[in-house]
Amino acid sequence: MKVKEASRKVGLARALSKLGYCSRSRAAELIRSGQVTLNGRVQRDPEAPVFGTHGQIAVNGKVVAAPEKIYLMMNKPRGVVTTASDEKGRETVYAALSANLAVGKKNTPQESSPWVAPVGRLDKASEGLLLLTNDSEWGARIAAPETHLEKTYHVQVEMVEDEEFVRTLVRGVKTEGGEVLRAKQARRLRSGQKNCWLEIVLDEGKNRQIRRMIEASGVEVLRLVRVAIGPLQLGDLAKGEHRSLTGDEKRMLDRAMRGRI
């Protein structure tokens, strides 16, 4: 398949990577070793320009086709990380995905299976809705702070009901580093004798934002569950399970982002 967007110029290694064949560094190795042709001619320069649909790429004589776009949602369990591999040997979300998806491993050749990567992050202690895709441009739009796509979380904190604390989360909390973090919306869901659950909505997506602003207030976070990304709800998807987005769900997310960036 030919690379999309005729007016756009990219380097050959990047073009091969964007087609989902392998990582950019692996693509560069294949190109330098003479295994890659561009429009029928061997090309040994990883930075050789590819002009959109005018560039047909083949590896060892086989034309590289862009894989079918994959859009998945997962209920990420607590205690696993969202990287493809972990230097500390911790369990990753990829163990829960279908064995026929070479997820996140861009050094895996396209012939084995398409890869997917997480859209944004949920840290090890957090759980809930996580998107994964091989559509890197779509994923970047979902995660971009400039999109202001709302993310909704249910958060259990070690304190009893305190409406002033909830209002403070919206007004803004200053961290030790002097940064002011704030929620777009916050409300109490339910309370117990020693803790309560809050619903917090963000539209910026700064790193560990909820944990940082709550802990800066001297309150401990007991659980943090992402329950929605824009209009997409986690629903009753079981913990550790995943499924493809429906066409309606994908279009719903696209409409939510349209015109925002």
C-alpha cells in the first residue's frame, strides 16, 4: 500500500514505521542493509524523502501494506503498567490482550501481526478505561492537552465528606513545586465512616494530576478509576478485559474532538 498524504514528505525509515512494519530504528537497519526498495529501487538512506502516495515501499520484495486500523478499549487492572516491557519485570497490560496482537512491540515485523500502543497512560496504581490503537495520529489527538477532551475518574480518598475540599479541587491546589492544579469538575459520590468517593473530571491531562493535587492537600488516594474518556464510558467491561470500539463509539469520540485542535 502506498503511504498516505501526497503533499507530505517524510523520511523513508519513518514512513516504514508509520506503516506499522517495525520501529524507526529497525527500519533504518533494514534500509542500510539494502533490504528496502522505494518505488522499485533499493534505497540505503533512511532519510530518503517519501512524498505521500508517490512512495511505494517494499521489504525484501514484498510491498508493505498499511494494517487495518485497530481501536480497542480495556479495563486496566490495578497493579499493571502500560509499557510494552518493564525493566523491573512488572506485569504489563499487554499480557491481557489477544495473543495474535503484537501489541506495542514495534520491532516485530508486520507479517506477524499489527501492533497497538496505549493512548496516554494510567499509572501502576490506577485502573479503568484505557484506549489502545495502531492509529498513532488519532491516539495523539485523544491524548493531546489542546484537545481538552474530558476524562472522568472515580476516586476513593481517605477522608470523610468535606464539601470545601471538593470546591478546592476546582479552584486549584498548589503543589510543592509551585504548580497550580485544578479539576474542571468535582463532586461527592458517596461517603463512608472513614473514606468517601469523588467524581473528578479533567480536561488537561497533566501527569498524575489527580494524585498530585489530592496528595498536596494532605489527603491519601486509596483508589483511582477512570470511568470515561469524553463520551465513551467504561460501562460493564470486566477488569482485565478488552474489546474493539464499535463504529458508533469511534464516531462519537471523533465528533467530541472535532474542531477542538
